[in-house]
Amino acid sequence: MAERINAWLREFDSVLQNEDIPAAVLLFQEEECFWRDLLSFTWNIYTAESRQEIRTMLEETLTNTKPSNWSIQGEAEELEDAEGLYIQAFVRFETEKARCRGLVKLRGDKCWCLFTTMVELKGFEEPAGRRREIGVQHGSVKGRKSWLQKRIEEEEALGKSKQPYVLIVGGGQGGIMLGARLRRLQVPTIIVDKRKRPGDSWRSRYKTLCLHDAVWYDHLPYLPFPDHWPVYSPKDKMGDWLEAYTKIMELVYWSSTECKSAAYDASTGTWEVHLDKEGKDVVLYPKQLVLATGMSGFPIVPTYPGSESFQGTQCHSSEYKGGEGWVGKHCVVVGSNNSAHDVCADLWENDAAEVTMVQRTSTLVVKAEIMLKVNELYQEGSKYSTEDADILFASVPYRIFHRPSILLYKKIKEWDAEFYSRLRESGFMLDFGEDESGLFPKYLRRGSGYYIDVGASELVINGEIKLKSGVTVKEIRPNSVVFSDGTETKADLIVYATGYGSMNEWVAKLISEEVADKVGKCWGLGSDTRKDPGPWERELRNMWKPTRQEALWFQGGNLHQSRHYSLMLALQLKARMEGIPTPVFGLAEVHHTR
Ligand SMILES: Cc1cc2nc3c(=O)[nH]c(=O)nc-3n(C[C@H](O)[C@H](O)[C@H](O)COP(=O)(O)OP(=O)(O)OC[C@H]3O[C@@H](n4cnc5c(N)ncnc54)[C@H](O)[C@@H]3O)c2cc1C
């Protein structure tokens, strides 16, 4: 197997050295082939989806890239999917500017999927391992400064006598991970967050929340969770970890600092960013602006007739603090996805008199323990390191991502048939995505529409959580909610678990509506499924890659994505700071504004 991959690599290396693009293209399968590239050729996140597209990509990128030294890394593996057998192996190679890795998948002697990714810039390697700092100045030196003095001086200078190269707005996990990458790459960076302490974006959520993803999937760069860490992190523990990480990684983090506005001056290539830092106006002039303000950061609150007359409490799920105050009360939760289930269960645990969940459209439900069982890459004792697992995960082009997922969900539906049938019998409208491909494709397409079941489904099934499904809220009265089927439910509390808007809403708010529409929507693949209108985009809109607004970037996603793609974003920023040419191939068109 390894020899087959080596033979392919030798051939590929040789034709690329000779800039023989037609010959390179012939090394890919004719009927179906993909090349997903993270920066190494395209300085973009881009997938070529046919021989013709690979040809175009190479025609525009090969001369600048100068790839060489392709070699296999580790063992080759043989695997099987619905289309038959294929073999795969990790590879490494270099370009003129960077060291890179990848994954080759061959069917027969042709490449079916090639994945390539930059991992470090030549000459700007992170100071890790043998390159680490000495930390001490041995000998006797007059007036020497301690680590602490230098650290304080640096913190005091940045943003005053020295401008940051990068300003990250939003210091949740996304901003923090990117900050850590940039720190290691010696890119002067300030992270600002309006909350009081790093980690507060988790702490501020309702009391009983635990992460829905398991620990092996959630590691932060450079500093994995210790091996006693619980499988599902409680949110306050996660908050504390993020705060400690911020300190350990020596990030310059301005808490209680809200970004009020930002404007780009194209003539100087500089942003002017206005901040409210603990009540004082501060202006920064970074070269690059990253919005890490959260996919779950711009609450959508529907307006219903009569809502202003409601005499109880109404809030979005992001403002819900917990069920303690609602003992013996009637509570209505609008929505049926993750937050809605969590809030309903929390109210039930706190002895609310009645909890009603309002389900307008169907929801995907999958049990957390099943998610754990099927996540083979990120497991206790997995044969793959986190970095390798991230490469394997990223190596599947989004165009075909749903295929293995459909097969997987076929099995899940069988394993949990009894559970799903009881859930349906309770009146719950269930789906597995329009093409039955399950959770992750739905997450990529629309970032919503699912519940990872950590127990609330059983409460729905046994009627402890009352379900109003297939209806909408028609009207809100002073003490009740009226539904579209004419029924009415008493209410002291209404929680809108109705989701979040696209991240470019933040652009409209902080920069301008014009720039928001210029960059277009964030997230989504254009799969032409519900809430993800086409055309097909190949990659997630705007995330971690160049946008239509120079020097404006978006960072975010779940812990896994923020970990992996923060490296991509950090390398792009570092390259720009160092003046390395970064010709972008395949800058995405904008098809949807907000
Ligand atoms: C109930 C629930 C459960 C979840 N479970 C998981 C899970 O198990 N695993 C997982 O990976 N994800 C989970 N998520 C998704 C989770 O929201 C994101 O993964 C995570 O919060 C994203 O981090 P982020 O840094 O991108 O955004 P956020 O955590 O939302 O951080 C954004 C930050 O930006 C700051 N900010 C916004 N505007 C400004 C401004 N103008 N100036 C300064 N600061 C600003 C905010 O204060 C905030 O701290 C869950 C979400 C919810 C709602």
C-alpha cells in the first residue's frame, strides 16, 4: 500500500516540478476527484471539485507555490466506503514559503481526494521544542529585568506606545485560541471582550450547562486538557480553563472592553477602532481586524403580536440564567433545538409547575452517548494525535461530507429505533437532515436544527415537558401564549430559544451595513437545503479565510474548528505582517447578504 502511495507521490512531485499541469491532472480520477487546500497552494480555504478545476487551480498557483519533497508520513491504510476500496496516507511536502502536510486517498492508482495544508512558515517557525526560549540570563547583569517586569511593560506598551498588528474583537474560546496562535508567531495582538473575565461567555450561560462535545474533541492548541478532565466539561470549569489558558499563554486580553465601531482606511491599510475600555474611550489602529464575536452571539428574538403586554418575564435563551426563580411557575420555551431542550430540562429540574416546548419545525435528535461512540477520531486511546485527527477530519471535501454521514445515521436510526419511535409517538417532529445525513452536515449548513440529547428527550416522551408541535405562536396575552391552532397556555415566563443571526450582523453593527453586505453572510455551504440556500460555496462562507473586505477576518465555530482553523488564520495574518506575498486563489463570491 505504502509503495502505491509512494509511486503516486513520486510521479506527482515530478510533474509538479516540471510544471506539467496536464500530466498532474491525469493523476486524479476522472469520474470524481477533489483537492481541498488550506493555504498551501491557494492562500485560501478552497476545494477544487473536478479535474478541470484542479487544472485551473494549478495554472494559477503552481508557479508561485513551488511545491517539492513530497513524502509519505507513517503507515498507509486501506479503507472501504460505498464506492469501494481506497488507500490513504498522511504526506508531507514543502513549498517555497512553507512546510505543509496533507492526506492522499487513492482509488486504484489515481487520486480520489487530495488534502493539503500549510503547517508552518519557513523562517517564522514557532519557538517550540528545541527552539524554545532560554528564559533566563545566566550570569550577573546590572539592571536586568525579570520576566514579570517585561510582561508588564509589554502589556502597558501595547495599544499605547505600540499599536497591535491584529485586534481580535471577542475573547471567547475562538478569540483566545487565535490569540494563542498569534502569540507564538510573535504577532502583536490585543484581544478585547466586553465581559469582565476571560471564560465569561461560558460562565454566563445557565447553571446546569455542560459542553455537548466530549473532551477529546475540545482540546485547545498547545495545552490539552489533563487526562482526569471530565468527558463533558461543566461550563464554569470550561470558563476557568479558558481564563487560565489566557494567562499561561501570555495573551494581551482587555476585558470589560467593548468594541463600539471600526472603520478601514484603505489608503493607509489601517483600521480605526473605537473601544469603551472600562468606561473610557480608547482608539486603536490595528492593521488587521478579526471578529470573533461568536456564531451564537447575535440573538434572534421574534416579535409576536401582544408581546409588549406580557406581564411575566420574556428573554432570549442566551439571557436565561437558570430555573431557580421559576418554582411553581408556568413556562413556555419557544424553539426545539439544543438550547430549548436544555432550558426546558432545567426548568423541570427546578420544579416549574408546567414547562411547554413550542416546536414549529422538525429537529434532529441524537443521543450524546451515541455521538461519543461513533466519534472514532477523537476518543480515549485513539491511534491518532489531535493534529492527525484534525487533518483526517478536514480531508473530507464538503461536497461529499454527507455520504459517510448518511450511512452512519442509518445505523444510528437502527440502534436507537425504539427511542426514536417513542419520541415520534410523543408528537415530536423528528428529522435527520433533508438528505438524512445527520448532525454535522446540518451544523455546517445552517449551524442549527438539532439537539444532542443529554436527557431532555425522555422528558418530552413521558410528557414532563409538554410539547406543542407543528404550531407557531400567534399572540401573546398578559398572562398566556396563544398558538396558531387556537389553544392557549398560561405563562409566567417565555424563553425564546430561537437561535442566532449570521456573524456579519456584527459587521453591520460595528463597521457598516455596506461592509456587511460586501462580505456577505458567514457560515453555510450553499447546499440548497433548508436555511442554507445555494449556490454551492465549496467552503464555509467567510470563516477563517480572506473576505471581500481587505483586512477583515472571521474566527469562530466549535472548539474543534476554532482549534484547527485558528492555525490557518494565524498563518495568513503572520504572512501578511512579514510581507510574504499571499496571492489568494478562488476568493469566494458573495451570494447572500444577511
Ligand atoms: C447552549 C449551548 C451549548 C453549546 N455547547 C457547545 C459544545 O459543547 N461545544 C462547542 O464547541 N460549542 C458549543 N456551543 C457553541 C458555543 O457557543 C461556541 O462553541 C462558542 O461559544 C463559540 O465561541 P466563540 O469564541 O466563537 O464565541 P463566544 O463564546 O460567543 O464569544 C464571543 C465573545 O465576543 C464578545 N463580544 C461580542 N461583541 C463584542 C464587542 N462589540 N466588543 C467586545 N466583545 C464582544 C462576547 O462578550 C463574547 O465573549 C454551545 C452553545 C450553546 C448556546
